[in-house]
Amino acid sequence: MIISDPRTVHRGTPNHTDEPRPFAVIVHNRGYYLQEGHKRLEANEDTPFLRESFYQTLSEREQKLLRRVNRTAG
């Protein structure tokens, strides 16, 4: 797990293998980041979605942690 301030410069290292290297990002913005005149901080990725079928396989605790992540049918 990595916890960092989204305002810091960061990058990953290249994956030189044939195996994918999955990485999940969950972004939490404090309310004061959304004050008028401040640009919202968020990842430069498409909005993440979880498949409902995958979500249903998770434990109750995992579901609680991921309850606010958008889900799609399937």
C-alpha cells in the first residue's frame, strides 16, 4: 500500500516483463480541496468501475471499503 499526497511528483518504474502489473488507485479528496477557486485534485485516469459480479465475490469488509466505487453490470 502506498499513501501519498497527490500534489507530489511521482511515477512508477517500467515493467520490462511480459506479465501485467495490476495497480489499483483509490483517490480521496478532503473537502477543503473543493473550495471555490481551487482546482479539484484527482487522478488523470478514467473513472474506475468494478464489475458487480466481482464486487459480490468480496468479503463484507471489502465491500464496505469499496462501496463508493462505481459498479457496472456483469
